[in-house]
Amino acid sequence: MAVAGRGQFVDMGDEPEDGPRQRDGESGEPIRSGPRPLLVDCGDDDSENEFLAKQIRSLVDSETVDLGDIGVFVLINRAVSSTVRRLRNSDIPATRLTTYDGVPTPEVKVGNYKRSKGLEFKVVFLPRVKAGYVPREQTARQSDEEYAEQRELELSEFYVAMTRARDQLIVSFGEDPSELLVASIDEFETVTPEDL
């Protein structure tokens, strides 16, 4: 909620969710427990690509998760294709969520934020959460009203993707972080790839 904002968000078709629902009414403590989400400053896009493949291999080698327990979600479909291609080029089996039928397979699942709705993975990676990309910048042809609607939708989709992680959420950026991350930096454990 700290990243997505303090307002209400509709989980894309579900009932609105807001901050208090995520916390115990008595103590104000989060209902779920676990490690803080990781925010990984990779320095540049190429290093972020290397980090993603290396971290997936490390998780699988540790035998804490299988490839099929990992979801990688990005904002737009074009990024889904390039992410699948990069993972496969790094010898990591990956499949698009558009072809995933819910039957467990030994492949990393890759999709856009919207398609992640209703799914759950032990580990979720959200790469490319950088300035001008999440949320996307306003174009010259968009009115302020159109952009506000687009931004609200993208924030809702981002919220959905973040909440797909059961055990660990790893958010990364290669260049400047998204304004969403800057505004909520204290909610993350901030690291570099070398720290992991």
C-alpha cells in the first residue's frame, strides 16, 4: 500500500482495498509476515538483466523454490516477450502467462501486471520499475484527464502484481527508480546485486 498510495485500489474487478484492510485493527501491524520486499538498484538495464537471471538461478540452486514457483511481471506485453527471450538465452526455462493453464510446470512464468491477477507465486520479481516506465510518462497527445486515468489503471495493475508474492517480492530497476519507489523507499530492504 505504501508504494501504490494511500487511496483505495480496486484489485481489477474485486472489492476496493485500502491500507487498513492490510493491517490488524488492534495493533496496526501487518496481517501477513515475512521478509521485507527487496528493492534492488542494478545501476543499468544490462546489469538488471544479469541480476534477474543470476538471482533466479541462486534461488533454484538453494532448493527453496522451483522454477515453477517464480513469477516475473512487467508492465507491457512487449516487455514480456523480451523478458522470456532473455531468460531463455540465459538457459532459464520460461513461459508466458498467456500459455499457462494453471498446471504446474518447471518454468518461470512471465506476464504483464494485469495477467498476474488471481495467481500466486512463492517469489515474484518486478523488474524495470524505473522512472518514466512505471507509471509511463504522459504523451504529448494525452489530455491531463486521459493521463490521470492511465496512471490510476497502471498503479492498480502494479499493486496487483506486487501482491502476487507469497514469500518474497523482489523489485528492481536499472537506472533511475520510479517515483513510486522513491516515495516509499523505507518500506523496502534496499540492496545492490552484489549484496545478494
